[in-house]
Amino acid sequence: MASIALAAPAPQARRGFSTLLKRKHSVLPGFSLALGYSVIYLALVVLIPLAAVFLKSSTLGWEGFWNATTQPRVLASFKLSFGASLIAAAINVVFGLIFAWVLVRYRFPGKRLIDALIDLPFALPTAVAGIALATLYANNGWVGSVLAPLGVEVAYTPLGVLVALVFIGLPFVVRTVQPVLEDLEAEVEEAAACLGANRWQTFSKVIVPYLTPALLTGFALAFARAVGEYGSVIFIAGNMPMVSEIMPLMIITKLEQYDYAGATAIAVVMLIASFVLLLLINVLQAWTQRSHQRI
Amino acid sequence: MSISVSNINKRFGGFTALDNVSLDFPSGQLVALLGPSGCGKTTLLRIIAGLERADSGEVFLEGANASALHVREREVGFVFQHYALFRHMTVFDNVAFGLRVKPRDQRPSDAEIRRKVRDLLQLVQLDWLADRYPAQLSGGQRQRIALARALAVEPRVLLLDEPFGALDAKVRKELRRWLRQLHDELHITSIFVTHDQEEALEVADRVVLMDHGRVEQVGTPDEVYDHPASPFVYGFLGSVNLFHGRVDGQALRVGEHALELGAHDLAHDASAVGYVRPHEVQLLRDDGLVDGGLPATVLRITSSGALATVELSRPESPGERVEVTVFRDTLRQIGVGEGDRVRLKPLRVRVFPAEAAASSNSSAAAPLAA
Amino acid sequence: MAGSAAQSIARSWFSAPDVSRRRLATSEPFWVRAVLIALALAFFGLFLLLPLAAVFAEAFKKGWSAYAAGVVHPDALAAIKLTLLVAATAVPLNLVFGVAAAWAIAKFEFRGKQLLTTLIDLPFSVSPVISGLIYILLFGAQGWFGPLLETYDVKIVFAVPGIVLATVFVTFPFVARELIPLMQAQGSDEEEASVVLGASGWTTFRTVTLPNIKWGLLYGVILCNARAMGEFGAVSVVSGHIRGLTNTLPLQVEILYNEYNFVAAFAVASLLALLALLTLGVKSFIEWRTARAGSGGNSGQQNQFIERGQP
């Protein structure tokens, strides 16, 4: 190996960047330009600004960081954000599966409309969703006025946060599960039926295990989105300290108090959570793809 | 356990998949449903299994009407064309599935399930793969696991949909011998669907030939090969030469020549087509002394192994080709080469009315001479 | 009689696709289907339809003239103008990046490709608020470049450039993540053939690659644009909320809402809701279009379906 590598060092050195990275020769042009531009743009717009957060927080020192992130009000916001996001993602898994199931398997009026509008939470600006939900669930709103006599208050409570997060996360589960369900061959279910399994057994022992990677991926995506969500939540949350303040709002609050270091410390916690989730999602997606290779 | 179907009809939109099909499958036999794609054979198999519902007609299992039974209650073993193994389960769990989903009061104990699965895996000679996942198996191994899984619930009948369709040629040959042996051991009534005539003739006790949703012929492999009941069956089971002519007593007049016929029920002077298999033609050197037969010229000789295929043309219909298969030794003995003039003497000619022959051409494997 | 007729209609509506043909053995009982569909419809109505309806209902609560007054208010018009300006800057920037990144990633093999692909998705997993915060940390008065910018009297945060930057960040991956899988699936055979036939790189891209990716490109641009015009959190952090100057449409909605000027808030919001509906419409059209192009009548497949009895 070494001798082969030594045999032709000169032209390699001359062609530099392109040869250094490229594993395979290609006749197509534009590699250096396209990759170079992409990497520089990525660094300028995304990587350097993100690095700024970590550098800024390091000026706090370990103790400062700890103090900034363990204030009771901040801790309460962590608890609310992570807790509500978990519950919302779980609700989305259940209803996302139901939506994917009826959209793939059944025929009913309005199906195409539903299929198109499932993505509404992606497309509707979060501020619009936020004021609409707040108005609906306020005590004099369409839904709130029905719930209020039952003693259920949604707007301006943690329950309102949950409602907004369920709204925002639904498409993630539906759109992850839907294509996988479409791919499930009818024969596999028929095989289970031939072997004597009833419909519930086929569902729980054959279909659910098959969908598990996709369901988990959808859960993680919905959870990740919910943790960072801001616009659709703040209008309905009421933003009471210790009760209904979410993490992104804490960052804004700190910024408004010119406590940049404190805001950055919270941001670091959120970013680390995001990166862990991103890693998890990548692993889950690889698993989903692997388990779908047709055999 | 016997299976029979009576007057089954099935349409998909405007497409007739099964047209009044009635069949009996005797107990303990291995029967092949053979036909070109789209002939309705898979649909019939799925109706017997209960995976598809017939528009009309009945399915009887062991004499009892099973038409209304759900697939779960029919106790059939079904092997799918693409196996439909559960990819998230090991081989062991796949085979055990049918036992584990039984109602609690009928479910065998864990130990018994383990023993039974081991036995089945031994039967299909794959007990060393118990802990693998389907994705880690070869095509032939998956096929055998699918079979073991179907057998685990002790089905009353075994239904196989193109069981060798997704395998390469060599594995396919091995597996079909193995399936035949397995059937001889188990004697479970089995039906398998195939479009491969060689497979059907080699493996099955009886062959059901189907075309356009209808049953064309039922019989043992020898019967259907030696005595095809229709032009379609003739064309589908191997190559065939066609000679157009008119019936003249016990002969078929082809141009100014006559071919001797066996028993037939066609009217005198009826327009007819003679069907002759390539290996059922005697080839004689035309030295001016030969009497009878059809004159022809050798165009090309291609040999493979001990056999040679001789391609000829007849002066009366220069566009058509006749194919004759002979031993290469025979060819050498009579001293025939390319460009030589010969006489063709069919040893066995089967005639069908010209209309019947024309209507079958659309679906039968293309005959050598149209 | 009426009851049974209604039920038979219901059965034909809420049926599994082609029950008789396909899933005889594997379909659910009628009541299970009905319950599942009812659940989906109820959830859909409550969580998706109702909020959408509320936007328009609130916007028109006091009639057409109040609605129109909200929309043509000078502050609203300024917000519309700024929103269009921001989208018109951010979308082309990310379009160029998306095409370049997809070209490098899909057409070449190189070290670190997987890492690059993951990094491109990064902005999606960052909270919008943090996406704004990072630019405050860089360009704010206390930021790294703050003193420098002050010296030359350049304003980035609490001004239009900051809004554009934050928008570029949150819409960064849209075009790239649409194009990468598409171009990977298409391979580079056609481009190689074009180069072998003597076409230059630019000609190859324009005449071979671009026609193949145009729908995917449009799809990415549509989604990118929707997010660019609708972004709230990130823009909110860097904008400074100066009326008529640094308020985009979503920020205008917030301000009006917080001032209890609900009709005007929802009137402006209704514009954004219409944009969302338009986006979904175009998106559905592109999906329908590409699905149709992908399944151009394959007779061989048709036969197989009939043979297997599974249309």
C-alpha cells in the first residue's frame, strides 16, 4: 500500500483540494467550486454563529453556567418544555399512526383534503397558529367556552402549551409513518392471517414491530420540534413565571434584561439537547431504512 | 384431505380472472396449476385459501363447504411467491408464529413449540439458521423457511404460489426435487401455481392447465404432454410445428402432399391444422426415391450436446420454418447437411379445426410455425 | 329502510380500498374502520381546521371594511414590503447554496460527505429563538463584532440585515435537503453522457440536470419561501420591533394582537394563512405531478397485478 501511495505523489499534490477529498474520479466538472462554496457558506451562516453560543457561554465559567441554568424559574421552564414536549410527542405518535393508517388504508370523504392539510402546521406561520389557538381556547373562544363550564382551562396554563405542541408536531409522525405503511406488503399480513392470527394479533405482532422504527423517528422529530417551538406557544401559554414559561421564552426574557450570558447558558442546554436528538434521529432513520430493505 | 371447487367465477372490473371453474383435487396429491400469466391460476389458489372471495361458486374442503370460512379457520398452509417472511422476527420466531397466535386453550406449551419448530427446521434442513433474520438468508433458504412456517400449524392442505418463481435456475431445480421428496414423506394435499411447464411436468402428480380463466385440461404429466386436449395445451407444453391443410379421410392434405393421421373426429374436407412435435418427425434424405412426406430444405443446423436442431423451410410456404430435433448421430448417419433437400415424415400428427388453432394463438407460447 | 340505506352509503364511503379485491383476509371490521376514521376526522377538525377557520372568522368579525382597514394600514403595508424583501433575499441565497451543495454531494464521492449532509440539516434542529440569539452574540452591541460595527456605523441587529440573516439561517436547509436525495436517486449517468458528448459543465447543468430536478427545486423553493415569510421566533429576537421599519408580517401580527387590536391582527394573519394554503396547494400539485410522472402506464406491472389478483 505504502509503495503505491509513494509512486505518484507529485500530481496529487498539485491538484490539491479536489484530490484530497475525492474518493473516486469523476468526469463531471464543478466539484471544487460547488463543495467549496457550500462549505464556506455553511461555515459563515451556520457553524460560526453557532460556535459563538458555546464560546460566549464559556466566558461564564462552570459556576456561572451552573448558576444561570439552575435558577428556579429556569428549571421550571426546563421541566415544562421537556415535559410538555414528551407528552405532546406521545399524543402525536398515537394520532399520527391513526392518521397514517386511515390515509393509507381507507377511503372516505375528504381524504385528499386531509392529506394535503396535514402539513398545515409546517406551512402556517407560527405566530398565526399561536394567536388562533389562543383565541380558540380562551374562556370566551369557540373551544374554551365549551371547556370552561367543565372546569377545564386550557389557555394561559401548561395545558395550553401542550395543545400548541400537539398542533405543531402532528405532521412529523404522519409523514414519517405514512410512506412506511404504504410500503408494507399485503402478503405479510395475509401470511399472518393464513397462520391463524386474528386482526389484532396481526396488528400488534406484525404491523407495529414493522412500524416501530418509523414511529420512534416521528416521536423524536416531533419532540425535537416541540422543545424549540416558540411562536405558536407564547400566545396561548400566558407566560407566567414558574408555571407556563417555556425555555425559548426564558432566553428572550434574559435578553430583554440584557443578561446575554444567562440567555446563552440556556441556549447551550437547548442546543446540546437538540444535537443529541439530531444524532438519535439519524440513528433511527438509518434503522428505519435498514429494516425496510425488501427481503 | 380433498379439495374441490365448483363453478367458480371471478371478475376484476372488466377482466375475467376465472370463468366457471370446477375442479377436484384428490387427497394426498401434489397438483400443479399451470398456465401463462393472467390465466387466473393465482386467483384460484387465493380463493381456495380464502384470501380472495369468488363472485360465485363454492370451495369444498374434505367435502364440507368452506366458502364462508375466514382464512384463519380454513387451516390452509400458504407459501407466498415472495415468501412474506416477517422481517423483524428470527427464523425461529417466524416458524413459531402460527403456534403462538393460537387461542390460549389450544396453544402448545413453550417447550412443545420449541420442539416442534426444531423438528420443522430439521425437516427443511435449516435448523442451524434458527437465530438468523430473513434478510440474512439466501432465496432458497427463505423459501424453505416459508414452507416450514406454513407447515407448523399442521395445515390440512398446502398451497404454494409460484414457489420457485423468485429463485435462480440452479436453486430452482434443486428445490423442486426437494419439494417432491418432501411431499412423498408428508403426503399432504398440495397445490402449487406455476407458469413453468417443465416444473409442473417434473414435480406434480397431476397438472391442471389453465388459460383465460378456464381449465383447458387436467391429467397426469404424461397424459397432458402426450395427448394435449387443445391447441393451447399443445403450444404451451413445449415447441410444436403447425401444418395447415384439409382433412381427407385418414390424412391431412398439405398442398399436394398428405400426412397420415390417427383417429380424429373432423369432417371430410374440413380446414385443419396438424400439430407435430419437433422430435416426432423422421428426417429422410431426398434422393428422388423416397415416397411420401413433405419436401423441405435444410436451412441451419444447431447442435447442443447429443441433440441437433434442424431448421427447415418448405418450398410450398417459404416464409414458414419447420423445426426438427434429432440425435446428432442420426444426422450423421443419414448424411444431411445445410442446404440439402429432405423429406419430413411426421411420426405423430394431431389435428385441430383451423378456427380452434387460430383462437389459441393469442395466449399459447408462440408456435414455431404460424 | 332509511337507516339501512344510510348505512350502506356509509359502508361504501368508509370502506377499505377495494375490499372485495385486495384485503379480504386483512381488513378490519366496519366499526373499527368507522371509529378510526371518526377519530382522525375529529382530531383533524379540532386541531387543524378550527384554528384555520378561527383566523378568518376573527379577521372578518367586524366586517369587510374593518378587515380592509387592517390590511392597508401603513404599518401593515410596510410589513408586507419588508417581508417580501426578506424573502426575496433569503430564498435566492439558499437556492444557490442548495444547488451547489446537492451537486457536490449527489454527483461526487468524497470524504466527510455524511458529516456535511448532517450539518446542512442542523438549522432545523435549532430553536428559532436561538437562531436569532446567535446573531445578537455576533453583531449585537456586546457581541464580537459589535464595537467594530459601531465604529463604522453599520447596523445589523435590530435592523433589516439582521432579519435577513436570521431568515437565511432558519430556511437554510430547505432547498438542499429536497435536492440531495432527488439527485442521488437520479445518479450521474445522464450528466456523464452529456460531458462525453462534448457539452461544457454549465451546458450540462442547464440542459440535462435542471430539467430533471425542476419539480424538486420548485418544491424546495416553495417551502423555503413559506418559512421565510412566516418566520417569527428568530426574526423577533433580532428585529427590535420598530414599527414601519423592522416589522415583518408575523411581528406585525404579534404587536397588533398584544395591543388587543384583534381584527387588525387577524386581518394581517389571514394574509399569512392564505400564503400557507397557497403553499400547500402548490405542494400538493407538485406531489401529484411527480407521482403521475413516476407511474407512467407500465403494462408489465399491470399484468403482474392481475396475475397476483392485487391491483
